[in-house]
Amino acid sequence: MIWIDVATPKYAMFFTSMIKELQIRNHKILVTTRYAPNYTEAKEILDLHKIPHIVLGEYGGATLLEKFEARIFRQKEILDLFRIKGVPSVLICGAVVDSVQVAYGVGIPVVNLYDTPAFGKPGDEKCPDELTAVARLTLPFSKLFFYPFILPKDLMLRFALDENQIESYPFIDVALWINGLKKNAKNDFRVRYGMDISKPTILIREEEYKAHYVTQKIPTIYEVIPLLKAEFDVNLVIMPRYEKERLKKDFGKIAVVLEEKLKPEEFYPFIDLFIGGGGTMNLEAVCYGIPTISTRSIWLIHDQYLIKNQLMFWTQDCAEILKIAKEMLGKKVESKSYFMRGECNFNRIIARIENEVLKGEKC
């Protein structure tokens, strides 16, 4: 049995693609995730794609104490599940501390696929090299570790892994589900929400301000919303991360606050500008060709890569956001060649897992 633990919305999208390829190969798969009233997206994505899964534990919240307490609770639930389902032959995940440390503790080989092992300060020209807490707590336990081509190999070797344990893949993760998107009017989320589809649409996404690597909640995203409303005749749309009701209270009169999780094909083809405080959706928007302004409080290697190649803007200044929006609203960003340097699938990764971890065993 192959155990796949999905802890974030990004990895719900990522592993949805992998799960389908594993099913074609007739592997038995156990998918787990976590869920909380203000952290629903990972489960919602699995539901959208009809991936059977079991919910274990919840998101720990904003403080280190809450996170650690939630981790202990979730690890106990994982062990209880193993007593019912049996112990898996391998864990595959995106560097999830809860599951990696349980797996290592009970002797399950760990395969990590992960793309954010280090961060830096916005504007730094050197490659981000401050190792994240999650990476420190997970990657050294890897039997195999796979990462996208834009990450430097030397950085991966800092986790005490041998060269034969690590391998890059020739695409940036979001290309798996973004490259095939087609515009189809029947999917247009603006119609469902009663928006004027003759107007341009600006989508705004909060930063993941409860994440371990975010040290402060940057106000720029919230401050710029009324300024955008005053400056442009557009549909303003907010995609919540944690607290829908607070956003409705603050901005419901000037912007549409999305109620549910949407599939990428339901909104990206209908967006003319994206303003994002996070990482994955910034990448998705750029990959699809949407002009993108990042306001996030840290830089990951992806951020630096996009900005160096003039594919994305970064600022935390409201006046500059308005200026960029005027210049870029509705323009197309040519980005595909920056996201793929070879085959965009899991064939090579699955083959290594089968040969080196499962050793021919069908799970």
C-alpha cells in the first residue's frame, strides 16, 4: 500500500495528478489529509477531483504551540489508522512533518517531493538559502527526494542526503495542471457570482499568514482593495485563505468574496490581473500567462526565478500596484518555456519509487 499524505492545497493539486498515474499502474493507495474550519482547501480539492481520502487531524493554527499540539494529535491518529489499515510500504508526500516523522519512526521509507526548502528576503539577489523549519524536519529523513529543476543541487545536499538520493524533474510543479487549461465559457465563475463579464477581472489572494515561515501579516493586500475599486472599472474578486466571513465584512460591498473552492479552469481563463500574497497561485497565474503582482513577505527560489526573468512583479507599495495594474491589466505573459524543460509527468519518479523503494512489489 502506498500512503500519500496531502497537507496543503498545492499538494492536493500536485498529488491528484500522481495518484491517477499510480492507479493506472494498479497500485493500492491510501490518501490522507487534514481539515479545519478555517483550513478547508486541501480536502475540498480532493473532493473536487473525487479522490477518496481520510481526514486525520487539522491545521494547527498561528502559534508554534498550536502547531506542535496539532502535530502530536495528528500523529496519534495516523498510528491508529495503521492499526486498522495496516502499515504502508512507502510514504509519498510534500515534506509533511507529521507523516514523515511517523513514517521514519515506524520504518516506512519516505519519498519527498518538495519545492520550497529555503527562503530569503524580498529583493536579495543571492539565491534564497535560509532553510525552512519544515525542510529541516523532513528532508533529512528521505529515502528519495525529488525537486523541480530551478532548485540548485548544492542546496539539496545540505540536508545530509547523498547524490543518489536526490533527483530533479524538468518542470515546475504547477505546469502539471495549468498547461492543459482551456477557456470554456460554461466554466466562467463570474456568471455564477453575477458579475459583469464585459468588465476586466482582478483576482486577489491573501498571503498564507499562518504558515511557519511568515513572520508578519503584511497589510498591503487589504489596503489596496479599496484603491483598486476607486481607480478601475473592474470586477474585484477575493479568494480567501482562512477567514471568509471577516473578508466579507470588510470588503463585501466593493468586491466578490469567493464562497467555495474553484477548479483552475473555472477562474484562471477569466482573470485579467492577479495580485497574490502567496506562492502557488502566483506561479499558476504566471504559468497561465496572467500579469501577476506578488506582495508576499518572503522570497522563495520560485519568486526570484520569476522576477529575474521578468515574468512577475513584486511590490508592497499600493501606489506601485496601481501603476503596474494600469500598465499590465489584460496583457498576456509568455511564460511556458520557463516552466517546462522536458516531459511534464511522473513517469521517471514513479519508476524510481517502484524499482528502489518497492523493489517490484505491487502495492
